[in-house]
Amino acid sequence: MPPSPTPPPPAVLAVVAFSYLKVLSDFSFSLAQIQLWQNLRLHQLHHRWRCFSPASPPLVKT
């Protein structure tokens, strides 16, 4: 008869949960940074496009 598996001690569970949360928060933070950087790039490109082609109408009609 195989021995019944013993549940891990609470300390191990706490460490696992903490590392999981840390990875999750790091991932979401880097994702937010990437999104911010892409928005900045798009804004710069749009600004440059409007600066270099004044004859063209802007994409967004006001």
C-alpha cells in the first residue's frame, strides 16, 4: 500500500503563492511598460507624420 501523500506545510504554500504573485505582478508590470512604450512610439510617429506632411489632412477629423 503506498503511503498517503502528506499535505505540504503552510510555509511551503506561502512561498509558492508569494513567488507566483511576484511573477504575475512582474509580468503585468512589464506588459504595461510595453504597452506604454508602444503608445509613445505611435504618438511620436503620428506627430512626425503630421510635422513632415502638413499638406495632408490629419487622420482624425475634429
